[in-house]
Amino acid sequence: MSYLNAREVFQSALHVLCTTGNYQNRLIRAYTITTQITPARDLPSQLISEYYELQYSMNSKVCAKGESSLMATVTSLNVMEVAVIIEKYIDIYKGLVETSVK
């Protein structure tokens, strides 16, 4: 995957985040879309740590039996935490756009 393809992946994730519906489902769908990326291959070096921070922020909670850490995290988020995660998606996308313009 090239930086251009990674940009398209994050653009798709942002599109999902901007649609209507339950924010938990939208966050999970956006996360699933971005798991197509292999950071070392698909992202500029300056965005790799941001990508891992995003992944961690979506999997930071310990899960109950039968529940994924993604689901445990998403269901525990408050409005401010959701906004911070969405901002991370935007920042990575912005970085990919800037990289592809150069």
C-alpha cells in the first residue's frame, strides 16, 4: 500500500465517522477500516507513532470474558474521549494529504 492508498483508507474511516448512527458502531467500523494498514510500509515515518497511539486509544481497556478490548474501550468512552480519537483520525489523514502533496 502506498501513502496514497493509506490516505484513501483514512478518508474512508473519516467518512464512516461522519455518518449518522451510533458512535460506538462508527468507531468500530473506522478502526476496522484502518487495520488494513501496515504502518512500517504504508505510512510516512512521522505518522507511525500517531497510528500506534490511535490503535492503543481504541484498545486500552481490559476486556471482560467474551468481549474484545476494542468493544470494552469503545463502550467506556465519554464524549471528550471520542472527540480526541476522532481528532487523531483527522491528524493522520491531514499528515497523509500533506505527504502526498510533496
